Amino acid sequence: MTVVAAPTLHVTKGHGTQNDFVLLDDREARVDLTATLVRELADRRAGVGGDGVIRVVASELVPEGVEVLAEEPAARWFMDYRNADGSVAEMCGNGVRVFAAYLERLGLWDGSDGELALGTRAGVRRVRRVPVPAGVGDDVWYAVDMGRWHLPGGTDAVRAGADAEVEVAGLAVARAGLSVDVGNPHVVLALSDAAELTAADLTRAPQVTPVPPNGTNVELVVPLGEQQQPDGSLVGRVRMRVHERGVGETRSCGTGACAAALAVRTWAGAGAPDVWLVDVPGGTVRVSVLPDGHVELAGPAVLVAAADVDLSALAAGR
């Protein structure tokens, strides 16, 4: 890789239900995206600020992208996602939608032409434009096939409803949690009401036992019941807060919303809805369990600003 030593770095700021990102157009892989640079860009006081950094790069130019191309030759672009602390992450559900919106802005994809296949460290993700649901004030929604999901605890966890114990600051006792894998790890625990959800202190990372080997995101959820739609189908609804590994509490987490809906659906048992609306502090997303064992996430993506970052000033803020 040829590293370009430029005095400025052009970036774009975007968010999906207020899960926000710094976006880089580095399609030729010329930026040395170190953990330090990621932390500086994501810093909310001395940098641009964001829950993570997303780089657009040609799949053929990164090893993980080459692996994706072997699976799906149409996945020309790779979503290189980093957490705000500089650590490399598998993918991000809200970030995928923002990545797709960014590709449209760059002229690298036309949403009216159909589905976009893109590469992530969790495999190929497929994105399409979808209508905004009635009653939701967003302008544009994207739906993402998030791939296969599974419960790492297997049938034993389904029967018990849990396979972990979680201590959360602000809550008096530890709670049972259910592990859900959506391309990255999650542990979901149910709370009794909105008051408990508000009382939880997520400025500190919840303590999960057994300790996940690669860390985990933790979702706190309050089930809000189910509603029958005009066509007779049921749609469930949950409210959620999330602590993301390597970041802290965020206003939204796409894979976390999927995990939350999948956990509540598992607890509800036979006859539970396949479609769930998940309310997060930053808005609402829709999670759909697909018949092929995949899960789909739909929601908004917004690009709010572009800027030229002075790298010398950024480094001076260390």
C-alpha cells in the first residue's frame, strides 16, 4: 500500500438513527488508517466525532475484501469499519446503511438500480432502498440483509432463556442474558419497565459472565407487546439501550437492534412475530426475520456534513 502524506483529509459525517460515523473515501487504499488516526477522528472534542470510522476501499485491495470477492464478485466495495477506540470490528448494521448512502453520494452506486452487494468482515451484505413506513418522519430508508444469525448457547439457552449473567451499574441485581450472534457478539437482557431502562448506568461497561473472549455488545430491552396489522400479521415492538464494545453507550446499534428483536422473539416462543420495530434513543428501525435463516435490518441513513480535516491540528490534540 502506498501511503499518502497529505496535510488534510477529506471526510464526511453521517448517521443512522444517530449512530454516527466519520466516513473516508479511500477507494485506492492510500490512507494509513492507524488506530491512532481513528481515535483522533472519532474524538468528540478534539476531532470530528463519531461512534466509529468507516472507510470505503476497493475490495480487491484488502485481504478481507479479496475473500469477499471469492464469495460474491459483485461486492466491489469493502466497508472497513473501526470502533471509536481504534479497534477493528466485523461490521455495523447502522453503518452499512450509512455506507450505502455514502456510495450513492460518491456516485459509486445508484439506489434506483436495485440491490447493492458490499463486503464486510462479517461477509457480504446486500442493501436496497425501501419505502419509509407510515408514521415515521425519515426521508429515505435502506434495508440490509444482515446474513445468518444464531444463538451461541444453542437449545439449552433457548430452554433456559439465557446463557449468561450481566451486572449493570444502576440495577440492583445481576440479570440473566441471552447471547445472540449477528456477525458480531451480543448479550441481551430484559428489564421490567422503562424506569429500569432509564436507571441503568451505561457510562460503565456491563460485566458479563462468562466473560466473552472477544468482548460483546450488551442490549437492555423492554418488550412493548405486539400489534395486529391490517393484513392480519403481527408486529412486535421493543425499546432498547445499548453499550457497544470499544465505544460505550451509543444512540443506536443496528446489529444490537437485530439481537434485541431476536432475543425477545426467542423468549416469546412459538407464534411470535417475525417483524419487530425497535425504538432506540436515536429513532426507530425495523427488524425482519427471514425464512432462510437470515435477518434484515431497515432504517434511515443521513449524511450531514463534509469537511477537510487538518491532520497536524488533529495530531496536536493528543
